[in-house]
Amino acid sequence: MNLNDFLIWIVAFWCVFLLISLLRVPFNQIRGWLFVTIFILAVMAGIFYLAPQWTGFVGGSLWLIFVLLPLNGMRKANQLISAGRYAEARKLMAKLRWLHPADGWREQPDLLRALEIGQRGDMAEALTILKRYQNNATSIGRNATVILYKMGARWEELLLWVRNDLPPKVLFEDLGVLSYYLRALGETGDLNGLLQEFDRLERHLEKRGDPATVNTVRMFILAFCGQTEELQKSVSISLAMLPKNMRQFWLATAEMAAGNEEVARQQLLALHNEGDIAFRNAIALRLSQSRIDIQQVLTESSKQILSRVATELKHEGKYGRAVLNDKKAYATTALILINLAVFGFTMYSLINSLGTEGYEGVLYRLGALEPGAFWAGEWWRALNATFLHAGLLHLGMNMIALYALGSFVERSLGIWRYLISYFTSGIGSMLVIAILARFVAESQERITVGASGAIMGLIGVMGAIMLSGWLREKSRVAAKNLKSILFIVVLQFLFDITHPQVSIIGHNAGLIIGFITGNLLLINWGNKK
């Protein structure tokens, strides 16, 4: 497989995946993405007919410019907005809107400019800008209205606006309005309303929103309901993406709701000068509010919902992407560096051989798995082969996968269990190849290299983790991720059977060994976590 073929696979897959994801979103919010995705697929189809050797490169370039850069740029902009760094977010969005001028991106810099001006204290000019966009007909207009209410901590007015001026379907179409509507219920003391509405809208929020949005709403609930212990555990993992002052604000909110008013008051006063005017208004409102007796106010059904929310946030920290916020993946980084160093040494050896051996000869000399040599006593090849790669593309694909998968498994299981699963899968898959080759004469001299068996093993371990979470804890997060893992396995199988040079035996062996190893390593794992 060459780079062109690889890019065709990657771009086509992500375009189809994006189209399927967009089917859940109202058309008026995703017109730009639909056009871009269909355009890229159409161009690739035309190029494939005229000049197939360029299809992947052209499609990859279009995908990079019009999909990857805007999506990652928007993710970065959202992080800057969450941190209150509106000026930086505005400058970034001013550039990104030229790559994606539809779906409200063109107006984003103006809204961010209003937030930037308001942050400096010039509320009059900020309000003037926001009012230019304020209307109920468009998403950008509704979000401008929400920002106005939020900046002034006018939560009762926001509730009246949602209930009186917006059709009910807006809550299912506009996640920005939905999340702040739920917060407004908590800010105004309607805790039963907050919990019941969240219960009604949660599945839709999960389906349409990203995990960070869903977890932020869960944070609102735990804070307003005084769940200090559960919230304290969550802010360091599931909610680590929030700025420090924002996390402290919500922890103080939970303390106040739990009855620790003096502690909360001191924490809020210490934060008063750290944020923008909206943040200071939120603190002032919190300090002026009277405490609600939560146990007296909450109904039995609301208490059950609250317990479930705390459990789901815990599961998100255990089985979701929030695990990646917990600690550094030192072993994964070390494995990647070792693989890169070995590849560098392979290139050095190839250059030093002056072309007398050829690349395959260098791989054999350095330890590629050849079943005949393995059974002749060179058993060390089962280990060495997992660190050798057939080329730069092979190395790059495996290292990207190792970073994405290894980081999760390492942070979930810990370094030593992670390394056991990695090497057991990698070496085990090589052993399976060597054993099966004894029954096929022409396979005795075929060499195998790569970390793919170990990486497929990590997918197997992740499957074991998610299956355990689903069966033992009935975790919806684990069940959802298990479906994604099964989808990846099917996609990998389709890729393997269409590329004969790929070791389908090594991949499947690594997957199965990883799954078995993962289940063994998970014994008593729940108690230790």
C-alpha cells in the first residue's frame, strides 16, 4: 500500500463518517459541512476516473484545508473561549471563517469581539454589538441573546425568553440555548425542574453534543445540588478542560448548596477579581442567594436522577475521553520514541550497507520475523520484529494509532499492566504467525515486521475494559464506546482483506490476545480504581 491508497481510505472514510454524523443535526446548521463533504467526495471520484494516482493527494489536501483545519481550529477556539481568552479566540475565528464561511462562522468574530470588549469593562459597546445579532430566528441570534443574559446574570429573564418566545423544538436544535436553559433553572433555584428537564433532554444532549458539553451540564447539576464530594472527584478528570477559576467557582457553588456557606463565601471572594464582568456578576449573584434545603426540596424521582448523574460523570471519567486528562502517558511516549529510534537506526543501517542488502535484507538482519529462522532458534525475532517497520508510512500509521489507543489503555490500567498487554499482544501475534507458517511451506521465508499486532492488542484491551464497564456497572459510556470499538474492528478487517500485503493473521491474533489479556488484567481492577 502506498501513500495515495492510504489517503483515499482515510479521506473517504472520514467523509462518509462525517455525513452519517451530520444526519442527526438540523439541516440549517450543517449546510456548509454537507457541501464541503459532498464536494470532496465528488472531486475524488472525478480524479479517480481521470488520474487515480493523484486521487488520495488531492482528496487529502482538500480534507486538510476544509475539514481538518476548521474542526481542530474550532476546538481550539472553544478552549480559548472556555478560558476567557476572547481576543485570541476572535483572531483565530477571523482566519477560520475564510475556510468555512457558512453555518454561522462568519459572524463568530463579531460575537467574540463583543465578549472581549465586555471583558475589558465596556459593557455599553459590547451590548450594542450583540444586539445587532439578537433575534430568535437563527442560531447565531439566539446565542447572542443567551450571551446578553449570561453577562448580566439575568437568569430569570432567560427562562422567560425561552418559555415565551422560543418554540419548544429550539431546545432540540440549539445546544447553546439548551445548556444555558438548564443552568438558568439551577440559578433560579428550580432544582426539581433542572433535574426533570435534564432527564427529559439528556439522551438528545448526548446524541447531539460533545462529551464536554454534557459533562458541563452534569457539573451544573452536582454543584446546584450540593454534591461536593462527587464534584471534587470530577473536576480533576472529567472537567479538567475548564479553567481553574471556573472549576473553583463551581466547587464553591457546591459548598454553598451543601450548607458550608462561610467556606463558600471565602472561596468566592478570593475569585472576585480573576474573571471578566460576566464572571464577577455570577459571583455577586451567588453571594446574594439564600441557601435551599436540598433534601427537603428534592422529590424522590429527582434524587434518583441526581444519583444517576453522579454515576454517569464518574463513568465518563473512567471509560470516556476524560481519562486522558488524568495523567501523562509516559510508557506510551517511551514506546513511540523507541520505535522512532529503531526506524532511524534501520535507515542508518540501510545507508551504511550502500545498497548491497536492500531494505528487506536490513530488516532481516535487525530481527524481522522469518518463521524459518525463528524455528531454527532465533526466537528473539518475535520481539525485535515488533519495533521494525516496512517504511515511513507504516511507521507513521502505527505511531498515530499507538498514541491514540495506548494513552487511553495506559491511563486506565497503569503503566505495568499496560506494558504487559502491549508486549503480550505484540510478541503473541508474532508467535501465532510463526506457528501457522509451519503448515504453509511458502510462508517460511516471508518476513513480518511492525507494531500492528501490539496495537490491535490494545484495541482488544479497550474492548475488554468497555465490556467490563457495560456488564459490571451498566455504564452507558462504556456501552457506547464498545460499539465504536466493534466498528473499528470491522473497518480494520475490511482494510486487511483488501490489502494482501497486510498481515491479517497478525492483526487478528493481536486483537484476540489483547482481549483475553485485558480480561485477565481486569480482575479486581474495579476495586483498585
